[in-house]
Amino acid sequence: MKTAGSAVLAMLILAGCAGQKVVTPPTVTGINPAAVDWASAQRIDMTLDEFHFTPSQVSMAQDKPYSLHLVNSGKSTHSFSSAPFFSAVILRPDQAGDAGARSTGTVYVKPGETAVIDLVPVRKGKFTFECTQPLHALFGMTGEIDVN
């Protein structure tokens, strides 16, 4: 009976987690986040406005630090969402405010605000991103990051 109860509990826990996106941290990398020269990070400004990102195409080099500045110039809250991208980077360990990037791969930015995310891409690839607000991606609020 004890085994059956444990199995039921495990199934309930898994069912509760099934609908949530989870960011998987990058696998083995030789980069120590505490040793990165974050002051040398290349700044990338991205504007979020009604139904578009500017720029919508971004290139980054693997193992180089970047400071992604998400600026919401729109009239509503927007998001930058890409769990695959955030699972392929190392985030600055002492940076406040990037809990969404770490846990779900989505960062929300209120109108008139800026979110800053310092990161180092550790995996090459093409990663799509989108705004998760209702209908925003459908109306074209999408883009791609190419890490080479």
C-alpha cells in the first residue's frame, strides 16, 4: 500500500508540473560566471512595442558577454520569451530581476520600463523568441537570435 501511495503522489507532482515551461541550465561549460568581465559586455538594445521587436534579428558570439536591454516603448506590458535561448546561456549570478529568465525563460517588461539581462551564450544555434501576451506573436512580435 505504501508503494501505491508513493506512486500516486509522484504522478500528481508530475501532472502539476506538466504545463509549466522549465529552463534547463546549460550543460558543462568552462565558463565561471563569477569570473566573467561583465563590464566588457557588449550592449544590445531591443525595443518592445506593439507587435514588434526592434531589432528582431540578433547575432551573438558564443562565450562572449552581452548585456541585453529590453526597452518597452509600448502602451502595454510585453515579454521576451525563449526558454531554449535562456537554457543555452549563463546568466550573471548577482543580477537582480532576471528570475523569469532563470525559471521560465520569459521576462516581462512593463510600459516605459527597461529590463537588463547580462548573459554569456555557451551553445551555438538559432533561437526564436516571442512576446507571450495574447495575440502579440500572431501579429508578428517574434524574432531570432543567432549564436555562432
